[in-house]
Amino acid sequence: MAGHLRAVQDAPAVHPFDIDLAMERLREAVRPLPKAAMFQLADEGFRSLFEQVVACIISIRTYEEVTLPTARRLFGVARTPAEMVRLDPSEIDRLIGACTFHEPKSRQIHGIAQEAVDQWGGELPADREAILSLRGVGPKCASLALGIANGQAGIGVDIHVHRVTNRWGYVRTKTPEATMAALETVLPRPYWLEINQLLVPFGKSVCTGTSPRCSTCPLADLCPKIGVTTHR
């Protein structure tokens, strides 16, 4: 493998970075790749706000390959807050046991279901502040769940979105939280939800954390490769 690695000398991009062109190329690049888990679950019909919030909680610190079957297993038993609250947290834990931190997540999921039943008549409100008030739900989950389920514009920044947009030089930030704030000022609003949908599979398969596949990247002529020391 080492023989295929190439040193990067901070060479400038051939062309100025163009976000519209980048998004167009990204759509083609990720078409054959597995979708990000929450978008895949939505395609399968699990697109209610409650299901998307629960799926995002399951996905935290968990591989996509584990998140998908885990969420499907849980939703095969309970899909609504009313159904979920009838389960004991230990039963939820058994169903989601493959994911990371499953025990606290099972209590969080049960608590969110209980809150939905007690406070909002059995359905989570499409309100960002209300969703952020739920235990275990941060800005990324709120943005993605509300975007997928309710069409509300929001940017879900995970490690892939953070890493790739900084390599582009589109933002220059140190944390995913700072990246979200920066992207809200520069990324055209129509791309707010789609940036996560595209950059999760792209970041996993092409613009990887170490030794990204720059030699076959469709954005190679636009990308200044900021921070990249070696690539394939």
C-alpha cells in the first residue's frame, strides 16, 4: 500500500473552488455508493420525525453498517412514540444492542417517546428548539431529522462534512460545531441538507481521513487538498 501513497506539497487547485460544480460532481460520484443511514432509512419509509431522531441517536459513534440493521430491528417492533413507550428500556436495549452506547441510548429513546406522548400528543413537534431540548439530541441530529422528515433547512455537520469542506478551503475551522456555523454563512441554502447526504458517502469512500483517493477524485482540479500530507 505504501508504494501507492504520494506526498502532497500544498499544490494549488487547477481551478477556483466552485460549490455549484462541486455539488454537481458529487451527486454523480456518490450515486453508486451506499447512502448515509438516515437518508437510506427515509427511502425505506422510516421518515417520520420520531423515526429520524431515533435513527440519529442510534447512529452516534456507530458505523453506518451497524446503524441500518439496528434501526430496522427496532422499527420492526415500534415505530411511533406510543408504541415505543410501551416497551421497557431493557427491551429497547436488547433490540439496539449492536450499536455503541446502547444502554444509555435505550433510556434516551424511551424518554423521548414518553415526552412525545406526555407533552405533544404522541408526535414530536417540527420545532428545532423542542427537538434540541430532547436528551441526547444535538445540532447535527436536529438538523438532519428536521430536514429529512419536515423539509426544514439545516446543516448536519459530522466528521466527514467537517473534514472535506476544510480540505476544500471552503471553510477553515477546528471543530464540527464551528464548521456548521461557518457553512451557514457561505453555503447556498438549497444545499444545506444535501451537503451531509453527499459528503458522508464521499468522505467514507473517496475523501477519507487518511490517504484520500485524490488521484481518482472528481473534484481533484478544484480542491487545494488543505491538510493532506499523503494521498492515493
